[in-house]
Amino acid sequence: AFCRGRIVRVPKGPLIRVVGTEVAIPCSVSDYDGPSEQNFDWEFSRDTDFVRIVSTWDSTFTSEEYQKRVGRGDIKLRRSSNDAVELVIRNIQPADQGRYKCSTPSTDATVQGNYDAEVQVKVISDGLSVSGSKARSSTSLRLSEGDSFKLRCSATTTSPEHTHLHVTWQVKSGSSWRDILSLTHEGKFQPGPGYEERYRSGDIRLDTGANDTYRLSVSQASSADSGAYRCLVSEWVRGADGSWQKIQEKSVEIATVSIQRTDVVISTSNVSVTERDSLDLTCNITTDRSGIFQAEVMWYFSASPDDTLSDAQLLLSMDHDSVVSDSTLISLSHVDRNSYRLLVRDVDVEDSGYYFCEAAIWVPLHNGSWHKVVERTSAPVSVVVTALEPDYDVFLNASKTPKFSDDPTELNCRITNVQDTEANIRFTVSWYYRQRLPGDDVVPEELLASMDADWALLPGDRGRERIQNGEIILSKKSADTFSLRIQWTSESDRGDYFCVISAWGRHRNNSWVKSKDVASASVSIFWATQDYTLTVEAVKLKPFFVAGHTFEMTCKVSSKNIKTPRYSVLITAEKPLTDQSSPNGTTRIISLNQDSVVRLEDWTDQTRVDGVVLEKVQENEFRYRMYQTQISDAGLYRCVVTAWSPGGGGMWREAVNGLSNPIQIDFQTSGPVFNVSVHSDSPTIYQGEVADLLCIVTMEGMPLEPDDMSFDVSWFAVRSFALDREPVLLASLDRRGIVAQGRRNGSSELSLERISPLEFRLRVHGCEDQDFGNHYCLVTPWVRSATGVWQREPDIRAKPIFLSVKMDVLNAFKYPLLIGIGLATAIGLLSCLIGYCSSRWCCKKEVQETRRERRRLMSMEMD
């Protein structure tokens, strides 16, 4: 196992070969050193001495007696790889019988293994003979498809060795031979490629007979079986290593077989017939069969030429006993020996498609039964049935056209000049709309609605909702007139309209199929329109007034080109930038719609719910009042007016909007100016303590009595170091002294109180971590005027102060430490007490001492 050396191998002998054949003796080398391509020398010996035959590397290696054969190429070396060659001897003779030695020159670093090998070759005489059948004089057979035939050949051998024969039947239909069936040298039957199924079904057999004959039997012959047949016989012998070796091969051509194909064709190609006519097709069977046979014919119909028989519809059939299946409108007749006619009466459009026939040939057997020998299907024939189209015209007119928006529109689509129509023709209508654009732009038409064959209405995408709401009505006024009515025509309905009349024909199965469409000329629906105009003028009724008085203004509206308009009014106010109640600066106060319904919009002052009034004075005049005006009401007031015109179905349609000139409310006052600040003596506190925050209001300018001023105070907190979060409402105190607290998640408590006319204190009891952040107050001053009316001043926001909450480490750990020390002391004392009691009472041991005499000396054990 641990040794490695060169090994030269040749086949194990003796090698038995037949005289006159070509012999190839392989030789290979392995486990060698040096170059990958090795050289080989061949020598021959009949007795003891070896004669040099040929070499792969030395052209002078060949002995004189072999130079002619090597020069002619009768003996040569054929390299199969770098480490293997074959010695090829053509037309081997008995003189070539002997020992052949294959040698390899050494290319190894050390000499290990064997460098040559010998093999014995034995040449025997040719005893194989192959011949055709002597019983059949003709070598050419002409058969019909589905027939059977038999071929015979004879093969014998007189070889002195124990050899086996391998017999193969082959057919040649082109340039190459194909194996049909073989009887191998091991006595096994082996079908060729493509003949496995026929061999299993018994259509192809190989039988042996007397005098070493081999008979090929073929049943159900097809056109693929045409060609030249030969019998190929090879002789095999078992080698010394137990493997089979083919020593020679011979063949003989037996016969040429011609199979006439049976074809099934339909006499016509593509067929076009008119509805209600008859369809006539003939199926022809092409065969040269002269004996007795019967044909079975079946006619099929399919909608596609690619459909198989399982997908196609069977129309009619005739078996080999000439029995025809029953059908009312279809008949099948036997015209002559090979022709069968299909007649379809009163064809319909649904009969358009592909027709093909399938034919089977049946022949009688010796026992009187019938046997199917061949079956063929024709190519499909395309049949087009042209429908009978009625002749008619379509006329569209408008019986009602709109002059203004929301007027009705009615179109009538009439069928005229009807000719060549039958009782089974039905008409339906489809309505289309096409928008009109300036220029030459092409706009696709839009389907408003259509009818199916049962006159059921099918709304399109454009008119679906309006048809369901009853705004568009489609009707059939008479047998030849269809109507389209738009109850309220809008600007979007302006454009071109046309109708399409469809003719439907009834088929034999009572179904309706559309046969023709005729479109009418288009009708234009259009009316001239003028742009709507709306003018709104606001007038201030009282030129001068002071805070607390009533502000009053009127809005006068005028319009043009609007049919019976109604108006809706909205009062808006544009506050100064200092008023933060509306982010965009415009506030919607009160509105009055076209049905005179008043609604408060963004007016949220609960104390002045009835402080604003909007009423309709005349059809085009509206008045706005604001009672007990405040200084915070200063700003620009406008009237936003929308004109509405009556639309379809009693609905109002918005026509145009208008905006009035602004009316300004400006209070010239020299009252006091308020400022607000936040103060805390200890902005940094510990957890659990009380935080005091003061909101201090200062006043400049004209002094006021405490009873003439009041304040709404609200406290807010922003839970961040930077003011980048939304403020949280903590608590509020209104001018009536009512305190309201915001919703909070913490356990700390809040208190808000007024400690002086201009100071408000917020206390946070039991502060927690979440109470930190920027805190500020928002103050709304209220001042009583000389007339006794309270006026609201703009809100004032104080600069925030940051409240920091720290943790008291000593107080946090004081009680846990005391409790821990106390518990440890108590448990230690309890342990000592338990130990003492256990040693005193539970574990006491009585010791009895031996009484000693005093007169004696003390015992040694007590020493």
C-alpha cells in the first residue's frame, strides 16, 4: 500500500479475433514520473524472439518485415490519451497470431514497477454467414397504412470458439440506419429508440425459427415504417476477464418497404357563407387499400384551430357499420367509397369557427370481427358565417335646447328608412357625449348610457350618478324613437351629442347577437354665457364711537348676469398682530346663508354670545351689529358675500364670490399700560418642598382704582430647558376669583391665590422631578370704563422663569438607614437571647461525679 511504481497494462488474454477484421489492442501506463505524454513500443513474437513492430517516438524502430504494412497504414498506433495508445492491425491474418508486447521507455527517477506487458492474440477463421429469406423472391413491398408484414434472415456460425450471435433488425428511411429490435448475444430482446411502446404492445416482434432464421413481424404499419430493412449480425466471444467482446459484424439488406399513408382532407379550404344558408363540407379519405374495409367518420367543431379533440365539439358521427348519430339541422351522408359529406342547414353566426373530420379505417379479421388499423384527423377548415345586416338610417334632433344654465335639454334619436328587416331583429341605442375644445384638438367621446339586447339600461361612467339621481332620463318613446332628457343642463354639459343604433339578431338558441351599428350625426348643445359680476359695499353707520358702544355696519350687494340670485354673507375681522387669538390674523365671526340661517363661526366669547347680530334688511342689503365693543375688538371688518343661483332638483349652485371694502374699528385711548413679570425667591428646590412663584402686574400711565381693574391669570409650564415643547396649563384664576386646574399626572398639588391687587402666587406642594421646567403666567387685564362697561385688554405674557427640582440625598437615605440599623440591632439581640435560652434549658447535661473518700489521695485522673 505504501509502494508506488510504473504500471503498464494491456487486456487480459487471449484475445480471440477473426481473420480479415480490424483489431485494436489497447495499452496504458500509470503511476509514472516525468512528462505527462508517454511513449510506447510494440513488439510481436510467435515463439520466443520478439520482432519490433512500431513505436510512438522512434520512426526507425520498425523491423524490416513490418515496414511495408506500417507504411501502408495497415498497422499503426492510435493515441487515445497522453498515457494510452492502441495498436491497430487492419485485415488481421493467421500469421499475426502470437504474443504482443507493449513497452514504455523509463522517465522515472528510480526504477519501480513494470515497464512492459504482453497479451496473447488468437486468430480464428471466419465462420459467420448471413443471408436473406429464400422464400420471398421480391425485395420490394408496397403496403397500405395499418397493414402487417414479416421479414426473415438467416445467420449461422462455424467458429471453432464458443461464440454468440447478436441479431439486430434495422431500417433506413434517410441517410442513417435506425435499430428496430435486437436479440442480444445474452439472449435478451432490446427494442430500439422510439420502438419501446410498439414492442410492449406486440406490434413489433422478433421470432426465431428453424435453420437459424430470425423473423421480424410488424403490425399496424405506419408511414414511418417505410424504408430499406436489413439484418445486422455480430459475433461475440467472452474474454478471459469475463467481459463480452465483439469480434466481427455482417449485414444483409432484406427488403424495401413502402407504406402508402392514409390521409384525411376536407375538399375545400376557407369557406364563407351567409346567415340562413347551408354549409356543405366533404371529408375525403386518401388510401390505396384494395381489400375490404369500412370507414368511421366523425365531424368536430371548435372555436380555435389549436383546440384538441377533447376540447372540440362533436357534431355528427358515422361508425364503420354506417350508423349515423341523430341530429336535426346537421346531416352526414356517404357520397362514395372514400367521401363523406357534412351538410349544416340554416347556419347562424355562432356556427363560425373551425371544422375538421376524424376518420378511422376498419378491416375484417378471420373470426369475423372488425379491427381498427389506422386513424387520421384532417386539418381544420375555417368557416365564416356572415350575418344578414339590416339596412337603416339614424337621425338625431334636439326637441328642447337650453338658453340658460339649468334649462332642460331633450334629444330624440329616430330610426329611418328601415329595409330588409325580419321579425327577429331588435334595435337598441347608445348615447355619447364629446366635449368641444377650441382649435383642432381631438377629444374622445364619453359613453353616457347604453342598452343591451333586453333593453336594460347600462349607465356609463360620465352619466352614472346623474341617471341614478333622475337628472338624466332615457326612454323609448316608440318602436323607432329613443329619447335623452337632461333635466337641468349645466355648463359642463355643453358639447356635441350623438347616438348609435345597434341591430340585434336572434339566434337558434334564442340568444341575441349584435349584427350592426349605425351612428347618427352629432348635435351641438351650446348657449352664450356672460361672466358673473358681484359688487359688495360696506358702510359704517356711526362714524365715531368709544369702547362699550355698539358697532354697526351694512353691506349692500349688486350682481349682474345671475339668474334669480340669493346671497350668503360672512363677517370677518382682521385683528392687529398683537392679537394672538387667530394665527393667520383673520377671524370668521358670524354668517348668514342663502336660506337666511344665522350661524356663529369663530366667535367663542361665552360672555358675549348675543353680542353680535347679522340680519337681512333687504334682498340685497345686510346689517351687522356688535354690542358692548371691547378694545380687543379693534381691527378691519369685511363682508364676504357669495351669490347662489337655483340649480337642478331644487338645489342651490354657487355662482360667484365678492369681498367688501374694510371698515376699521380703532379705539383712541390713553389708558394705563400693564406689564407682567414672574419672580421666585428660591427657583431651585428639593423634592417634597413647596415652590412659590409670584406673578406681578405693574401699571404705567394713568392710575386706576383697584375696583376698576381685574385680571384673568393663567399659569403655564414648558417641560424642557429650551422652549421647544408645547406649554402645559397648570392652573387659572379668572377675574371673578374662580380657580381651575389643568389635568396633571404627578402627585404634587397646586394652589393659586391672589395676595394683592397686582400679585398672584402659585404654589407647588410636594415637588417632584416632573415639576421642573420654564414657568410663566399669562394675564388678561380688564378695565372698567367711565360708562361702567368692562373692557378687555390684550393678553400679556410674562418672561418665563426656570424651576429646578433637586433630590435631598441625606433626607432620602436618613429613614432607610435608621430602619436598617434598628432592624439589625433587634435581630442581633434576638439571636443572642435564643442562644442563651437554648444553652440554658434545652442543651443542659447532667454530670454525675464519683464520690471520693477524703482520706485517700486524689486520683491520678484528676492530675
